[in-house]
Amino acid sequence: MVSRWYELKPKATELRKKGLSFREIEGKLGIPRSTLSGWFRRVELSDKQKATLRVKWLKGIARARLKAVAWHNREKEKRIEEAKRQAAELLAKVDHNKEGIIDLALAALYLGEGFKNGVTAMGNSDPLVLKFFISVLKKNYGIPISKIKCELHLRADQNSYKIKKYWAQELDVPLANFTTISIDKRTVGRPTYPSYKGVCVVRCGNIAIQRKLMYFIQMFCEKVVVEGRVAQLVRAAD
């Protein structure tokens, strides 16, 4: 059976011998690449034409990658916006001014980020985490700002005074409340990203807060686990 594209074969072959790619010929003549592949099996190309085609192929791959990255970024942005929408919807259902809710949030955060060695303290490189910690200490536990002390853990090439001013402004804590600055000697000769401001540790002198938070989150987790098991047994019994 003769292909309906057969009358275009001489023209296609001529274009191929000039060094055009399958994609270019398909675009000009409308012939499927599967058909072109069969036609061009015996078409010999010069080294120069092969080199030209390879350059075009590499450029095509580069363009395809750019398109893929652009598509991925657009899809990621959509997922991020959807996550923000869901988060805002959930937040609207939560009474975040209730003391119990705030304490639960702090206890969960403290379980992951807080110090457990006999002191109420938390260290982080994210100012928002420490702002929340300080805010709850003041609001729920009446800890005055004078009782909140800070220390910094920095890399060797960081300006200690500038970084201290940064954290003081971010956390709204007086410079006098910063007690010590530790430098990681292992980082000597290794440049630091400008956006990294080290790790700030926030401490308060009331160990009772740490104990309460740790027991609170432990009991909360156990309660959720037990209730989940009970619900599972009930479903199984039904």
C-alpha cells in the first residue's frame, strides 16, 4: 500500500540531505516522523550535516527542559496557592486566642525544637519561630522581657555585632539581653550565604514551663493515639 505522503518523499529526502531535522521536515511538509524515519534509513549525511543536526538536537533538549521547568514551576505555584487557601480555611475555624490552643501549639513546637535538658529554651534560625515562643511566654506565662535571654551561634565569617542587632530587632529584645556569642570554628574559610543569620537561642529562667509543655504534649499525643485505637475497634465491631 502506497503511503498518502509518498508523493512528498523526493522533497522530504532533499530537505533531509540539506541537513534538516525530522521535526523541521515534519513542520514544513506535515509528514509524520514515523514515516520520515522509514524513508531516511538509507539517506547518508555528511559529518558536517550530522554535527549540525546534533547541535539542533541539543538545543531542542535545552528548550524542552526550559519548558518543563516553566511548567513545573507553574504547577508548583498552583499547589502552593491551594495549600495556602486550605491553611487559611483551617485557621478560620480555630480560635487562636484561646489559651489552651496557644499552649498546644507551643507544646507541639517545643517537642520538636525546644531544649529538654532542664531549661526552658528554644533555638532556631527562623525568627518567626522564636517570635512565637517569646509571644506565648509573655502572654500565657507572664514572663517579662527582662527575664528573656538570648545567645547566638554563628559561623566564622559573620559579623557578630550586625547579627546581634538583626536578632534584637526581629525579636524586639534589647541588645543587653544577649549574653553570649559562639563561633563555629569548623566554618573558617567557608563562606556563609547572606540570608543565613545564624542560630538564636531564647531562654527564660522558669523550668516549670518546660515541664508543663512536655507533659502536656506527651499526654495529648497519648490521648489521640488511644482514642484512635478505640475508634478503630468500634469500627471493626460494627
